[in-house]
Amino acid sequence: MSYPIKQLSQLCDIAIGRTPARKEPKYWGKGNKWVSISDLSSKVVCDTREEITDYAVNQTRCRVVPKGTLLFSFKLTIGKMAFSGCDLYTNEAIAALHIKDKKEIDGGYLFFALQVAKLLGSNQAVMGKTLNSKSLAQIEIPVPEEIDDQKRIAQLLGKVEGLIARRKKHLQQLDDLLKSVFLEMFGDPVRNEKGWEKEPFSKLLVDIESGKSPKCEARQAEKDEWGVLKLGAVTSCIYKQEENKALPQDVNPVTKHEVKAGDLLFSRKNTYELVAACAYVFETRPKLLLPDLIFRFVLREDAGVNPIFLWKLLVADSQRKKIQSLAAGAAGSMPNISKANLKQVLLPVPPIPLQNQYATIVEMVEGLKARYQQSLTDLESLYAALSQKAFKGELDLSRVPLPAEGLEIADEEATDIEEQQPMEPLLELPAPEDLAVLQTAEGRTLLLEKWLNAWLEQLGDAPFSAQAFMDAARQRVSELAEDEAPDWGVAEYDELKTWVFDALEQGRLTQGYDDANNRVQITAVKG
């Protein structure tokens, strides 16, 4: 089943904002929120970097955008969206989409539909394409005839979007943790307030190696093929083996340039903002080669430097900026950092036991990050699959609950089942017949499901909290297994989320809104 297609102008009155003259100081100052594209960083916008005065509104006839209106950027950065969290004004790169008939199109649905919408008469997605007021009006939107189906689609995609946002937040928090621990243990590497002895980089190195960049195929290498890394493999300062291009079959690989676990890689050439990215290779697939734009640092065995510590030292903000300042290049070319200049950089070298202690922390956190990253990748794949099916009319929406009346999506946190809830009464989690189930992933999964069902049966009218249940499960495992308690964490919590979503769809759990505490509330359905 496919949905009827309508143009955006049939669904919305499109109002484009304006920028009051910058040269008139009376126009700029406290008074009215004024949105530019840089303000569209979350699902709801009300705080803005700039404001315009009442005088500007009156003199330039700026049109107010009411609270709850969907905003859409159609110039410069195309397709950024947010709902207005208060009455406000926008610049001329942002269109306010005023829905003509709320019985025909739901605002939450429109938010998601625009992410996959097509240009009129084209198979090209809107996102990233150049638009003007005419092409903006002609954007094609699939519109389910039942408004409740639109709300269900928005509800479903919003849940997954919320989990994606939470995963990204967790990853950022872990990155921030490592930075904080580094500064606590070693201080700022450039200011060197802890007074560590500094050594020129050359004293720590046996060599700085680089590879070659033959003309490659415009695709990623298959697992049994040789490939050459792209700059993107290290740009984020995290090694990404999927960022590679296939080596042509008629080109012989230079095997000494193959990337190995334990390598420390460094981008010698890129834009000024991205050059000097450094990444440590914890693990990698075979048959990937260094390009000539990426260095590999070969450390002396007696250098007294842990490579993981060195990685985090080189990506520390102040140290990286110091190294980036060495980049040079002719006009029109990307800046380059030479081996000679790099070898002259002075680096603090704390005692090796302290470096090793920090490296152990990094390995633990990076292991957790890897699991979170895989979860994020899985969620993004799920979102893409659900989105594709939803807008083609291929999803069975009958099991998707409608959002509670009056419950608006305020931001990515509002859709997350990990909301803090009042603690449930003390409930019993029955012991398994055989404690051996605690020592296998499959056994723990089955036990966790059994405990969840028991928890819901005992819950009564009390609200359900995923966090409280998980805390109780961890405590019960600790009691049962004593000194041999397994480490429960990300995998089990993700499994729990899946069950909660299934229970919501099957009607065993219901979602409502707690007006008193202003939050989503999940409760068990009796019978």
C-alpha cells in the first residue's frame, strides 16, 4: 500500500523570515527571539544567539512564528528542522511551515516525512539539495489518510530517534570522561603545570612511516580484497577501518604498509581544522594499507612512552592545536605537516607507571564505547529500515500505540524509556532453578525476561521504571552469584528496551503522561 502524495504547499502555508539591517543598532538587542540556522541544534528551539527589538519587528514588518510551528532550513545548510518552543522570528534561510488543516497532516509526522521527502518529479531526496521558495513549495510528502496512522509513525520513529540521541550522548560523555581523567592525571600538556620532563618527539621514535596512494576504485574493499585507507579513517581521532577504497586488482599491495593492531596513525595533510588527527588501532581487518597522507609512528622500545597515552596526548586540545600550527602549504592546497617539523615537537613524558595506569582506563572506556557504538549503528539501521517502510505504507501500524493526548515531543529526551521515574515498591525476583544460567549470555537473557514478567505482574498500578528494574536485577544477580557475579550492562539493557517496546506494542504496557511531574509514564496493563 502506498500513500497519496501531496506537495508541501498543499499542506502548509510557507512563511519565510527576514534579517533586519545589521547597520541599524536599534534593530538588535533584547526583545524577541530571532532564529538562524546555527540555532537549529535540537528538536525544539527557543534559546537563540541573537534577538531583535520590538522596533525592528515594527519597522521591518517581521512576521511572528507561533509556538509549536515546524521550522525548516532551505538555504545554505538544507533540511535542518526544529519546532518553535515559543513565539519567535527567523532569518530568510528558514521557512516556517504553518499547517493548514491539522486533521489532514500531523506536525510530528511532517517532521519525519520531510527527512525522506522527494523533490517534485524527481527521485532525489530533499536533504542536501539546493532549494528556493518554488522548489520548497513543491516538495512531495506521502500522506496517510488516517491522522492516527501519521501519529503512530511519528511515535515509532520518535522512540528510535530518542534512543539514538541517548546513545550519542553516552558516547560524548565517555569522551568527556577520558579528557577529564587525562587533565586530572597529567594536567594541560602545553602549559605543563605538573612540571613533567619534555622530550622532542624524535627521541621517542624509531621512524615515521607513510604509505602510498595509488588510484583506487570508488568503493569499499571487500573483506578478501586489499584496500587503502582514506583520511576519514582517522579524521575523528577514532580508527574507522570501513573508511577505505578498494585497491585495483592490477596493483600489487606493498605489504609493509599494511595496518596492524597497535599502530598509532596520524593525518599529515587535511584542512587546518582537521589536520593532525591521531587514532590508535585497537583492532583492524587485514589487507588495509596506509596512504601517503597518513603517518604511522614507530616508537622506540626504550622510549618510556605508552602508545595509548601518546594517542590521548596528541589529541588533547591544546597539544593538537600546537601541532596544527606547524601545518603549511601553498595557496589553494591543503596544509601539510612535515616529518621534520613533527619530530621537533616537545612532548611531556610522565612516569611510565602513570601512563600505563591511564592507558588501562582508556582501554576499559574504549571497550564500553565500542559496545555503545555498535548499539548506535544498529539503532540507526533500524531507524532507516523503519523509516523506509513507514513512508511506503509497508508497516503494520495496528500494534503501535497512539501517543497520549496532549503529549508533545519536546526534545529527544522525551521519547526515551530511560526517564527517571519514582522508585517502585520492593518486588521479588525469583531465583532460577540452576544458578549456572547466570554464567552464559543466553541464560541471563532468558532469566532477565522471566524477571521482567514477574516484576510487571507484581507492579500493580505503580509506574514502571526500566532503570529501577535493571538496578534490582543487578542486585539480585549479585546476591545469587556472590563472588562470581557476571558483569551486566549495555547488552542486557538494550535487550530490556526491546522487550519494553514489544510490550508497549502488544498492549501489556501502556504509555501515559504524568502531568504532575511533567514526564512520560509507563504502567503495566492488568489482566
